[in-house]
Amino acid sequence: MKKRAGFLALLLISAVLLAGFPLGIADAEQEALTILFTHDMHDNLLPYTVEENEQIVEQGGYARLQTVINQERVKDPDLILVDGGDFSMGTLFQTIFSQDAPELRMLGQMGYDATTFGNHEFDFRPEGLAGSLLAAKASGERLPQLVAANLVFPQDDQGNIIGEDLQVLQKAMQEYGVKDYIVIDRKGYKIGIFGIIGKNAVSNAPMAGVEFIDPVKAAREAVDKLEKQEKVDMIICLSHSGTDKDFDKSEDVILARKVPEIDVIISGHSHTTLHQPIVVGDTYICSAGHYGKNLGKITIANESPGTWSLENYQLLPINKDIADDEILAQRIEEFKAAVQGKYLKPMNLGFDDVLAYTPFSFTPASDLEDVHDEQPLANLIGDAYIYAIKQAEGDSYEPVDVAVVPAGTIRASFVKGNITVSDAFNVSSLGIGPDKRSGYPLLTVYLTGEELKTVCEVDASIAPIMRPAQLYLSGLTYTFNPHRMIFNKVTDVALLRPDGSREEIQDDKLYRVAAGLYSAQMLSVVGEKSFGLLSLVPKTKEGDPITDFEAHIIRDANNNEVKEWWALASYLQSFEKVNGIPQVPEYYSQKQGRKIVNDDPSLMARLAHPNGIALAIYGIIIVILLLLVLGIRAIVVRRRRAIEPSEPI
């Protein structure tokens, strides 16, 4: 009987252990949380092509991205899916941003839990962003939560929001449900998610209208609420701030150092691809690259309350080997049809119409800022500005001397093959004009010859500090030496006429300069960026300072704004045809001596031909050295006198 009782007891214990074994596995699995993430998608709903290692490859595409997300959900139905901002502005789909909100509606359909604002969401100005939020809400579809912890509205002394457009935006944000943070439950854990936009991103949102408090301060306040009031187990920050190779300048590294309670930072804005997370204390900083070329994946396990350890980190490539999700592919086609009807049809253009053929590839846009040198793609764009203005003005055309193209405004490139309307738009996709239609318009201003030389110095001296500020200048040839003193790097400047001839610049003469609306406005802040040592004042033909840049926008015969992207498209169509298709000339396959880099590090090359700024600095240095010499001499004399024996009385 005892043996039987013992056997039954052993059987019971075994049954309990066996029954408990699967539960133990489940508990172990519940300790790990997976976060899928993207950022800087920039309206790239469709795949795009780039050249890598001399091979043209296709990347991205929301329908393929959805397939991979679905595969990951099968593995872990309780995963978290988030985006780090700049989901808009970059392709033709942005043209229906305010009316149809394809970006937010697509993210909602794809199952995103949350996203945040990037600086480019504000390119459409307060009214445009408000329209997008309201259109998304009116669709009745599932939408991602929007979190924005450091966005505030300027108020008057009575506490009223200043400006009707900002009042409209605030109401739209309230209706959409924009919050500082949200709390979601996954696998028994409470996860807090908040969003911020960084200082550099804010400086690139001149049309925002709203204000942004210090991101670290806002993060500190959000974290305090999440920890003390919400009692969360994990904190995720969707930060549109970015990282830098120099960690002391890296906004999200600084954020992790100053707010160490954040567990995971999804870092957008800098378009960085991190194949391993940056680890700062117990914080993981993650970036998957831009335009949806990868889906980021991080899995972390709860070691102890408030401490999460890394189990897995991957970047899942989104390429042509992945099948489209059919439902999402159909949805993209619907939005593509809306773009065709609402934006392109009035221009008699088709989304996929071929404008030209290029027998060679241009430098990828993502690589432009890495090299401080002339770029054929920028030459093409600058020449297109001049061509389009000449076509628009017809018989009343006054020659444009120089066209300015900043590196930061070039958003895509061309690879060998056909160039479509969509491709041309992607290259110069930023902004809107007073007409509320996508694309910055062209305008012209006047600068003196001396200021033209200053523009070259801005490129030579400021671009190494602010890479998006690198300038490409059609109509000029100039030489700079990167080893020379800042603001004294340019050694030669002249006009470069269309026939290739060189013409000396007259310092006091006014020259006509073409640029996009945003670029022209930024010229006037050069003094601030150069610590007041350089100055540019865009002027009218009469030499008066410009106060209203929009009054100088170039319009065609039908009074339509001439957009940057349209200038490029029309210039491509003007090329000589080969087999019935305009072909980009070989001229644009190489540099043309417009920006010449003299890399001579010798002392003579560094000091020769100093400008006024350099002479002033040299003078100050000489005075300081003289004072030091005189000071040392005085000290030596005093010491000698102190140790000399006194003469007898």
C-alpha cells in the first residue's frame, strides 16, 4: 500500500512538474519584448533604386515592408511597432499630404503603435499639417498614436494661442489625439512611449510656427511622469534628433547620458544606419537607415525591475526578394491614382512618364554630404534652374548669373536608365509654395560681386561644420584650400559663362542669383552662422534689401509657380533625343571646374593671399604675441633686479 501511495505521489509530482514545464517556458518567453522600428521614411511607399558596388539594386517599399512585419508578428504577436518621424515629404505621395494623409493612414493599416513628428512634417506649414491630421481622422481608419512631448504653441499674455493657423493646428492635434506620451500593455508589462524632436531638426523646420522646448528637459519631464505616475516597466523614446560620429555632438547620445532612465531610443533625423545599437549605460540607441531600406528589430529581456538586457538586434533588409503584401500594394495604387488626378493631371504629366534616359549613374544623394567637392548632379540641377527661368520669362528674360543649390535640398539621385516624372520629383521634393502645392518655387535675388565671393566662402568654410550647407554654384568657378584658416579658404573666384569663358567679378556690381525659396531665405542667416564675420543681404534689382521673398517667385505665362522639381523635369526633356527619348549629355558625367579643391597643405598655400578677415586675425595674433613677449621680458627684468645685490651706501 505504501509503495502504491509512493508511486501515486511520484506520479502526481511528475504530472505537476510536466504541467508546469510549458508554463515555465511561456513565462521565460514573456520576459523578452521585441520592438520593430523605422524612421525617415519620407513618403517612400514604393520601392526605389540605388547603385551599390556598381550594381543597381532596388530597396524599400511599404508592401514588402508589410510582408516582413507580418512574418515577425507570426513569431511574436505581441511585438511593438514604432516609427521615429519624418514619415512624410520625399516623393509624389506628399502632394496629397493635406487632403488624403496617405502617410498616417498607411502606418495605421500596417499596425504601427506610435510615431512622432519629424521636422519635415512641418514643411507643409501649420495649415497643411492640420489638414493632414484632420483628413487622417476623418478617414475613420486605424491610425498610429502620435507622441510629441516638446511641442508647444506660442501664447499671448492672456494665454491665447497666437495666430489663426496655429489655433487650427492645435484643434487638429486635439482631434487626432496627439499626446506627450502613451502607455501600452504587452506581455504583462507597461511600456511608456514618448516623442521628441531635437535641436538640429528644429533648426530645419522654419515653417513650423509652433515652438519646441529643450528636448532633454521635455524628456526628463516625460520620464518622471511615466515612472512616478504611470509606474511603467519600460520607456521608449521616439527621438527625431539623430546621432553623430562624435558622441559629444550626438543629440541622442547626449539624451541617453542626461536621461538614463530611457531604455530604448529610436533615433531618427540623421538617417543613420546602426548595425549594432549604441549603448549608453543601460540605454540602447537604435537606427535602421532611411526610406524603409531596413526594418529594425531589437529584442530585450527584463533582467530585474528597471533593467533590460539585449537579446537580439537586427536590421532586416527590405529588397526585391521579398514579395509584396497584396492588400497593401492595392492600397498604394489607390493613393497613386489620387496623386495622378489631384497633382499631376493639371500638368499633363503621368506618374511614370519617362522624361529622359541617363547612360550613367550620378552620386547617390546620401553620399553628397560626405565629400566636399563639385558634383555633376548638382551642376545638372543648377543649370536646370537657369534654363527654366529663361523659358518662363521668355522675351523678358534677364540673364541669371548664378544658381545656388544646397546639398541638403538634394533628396535623391538618378541611376543609369530611364528617368521618370516620379524620379525627377524625388530629387527636389522639399517644401511647398504660397500656392499650397508641393515643391519649393524658384525665385531670383541680387547679390553684389563681393557677396558672390562670400557665397563661395560660405561653402568652403561652413560646409565642413554643417554638411547640409555645402553649396553648388552654377555660373561660378572658384578654388578653395581646406587647410587654410576658416573664412579665408577661397583663393580664386570668377564667373563661368555658358560658353566656358571666365569673367572677372566686379565687387560693387549686382548679379542676378537663382535659388529655391527655402535656400534664398537661408542666405540671409549667413551672418549668424559665421559669427557675424560674413554677410549676405539678398536684394532687389534696385539694390534694396528684400523683406518679402515670396514676392520674387518666378511664375510661368499662366502665373503658376515654377517649382524646383519642375525646372529639373523640363530641363531633362530639353536634351537631344536618342531613339525618341531625351538623353542626358556626357557633359554631366564629370566635373566641370566649377568647384576646385586645392589640397596643398604647405605653409605658403595656407598663408598666401589672405583676405580682410585673415589679415585682421593675423594682426590680433601678432599683437597678442608682442604683448606676451613684452610681458615675459618685464618679468625677467624684475627677477633680475630682485636678485641683484644692493649697492653699498
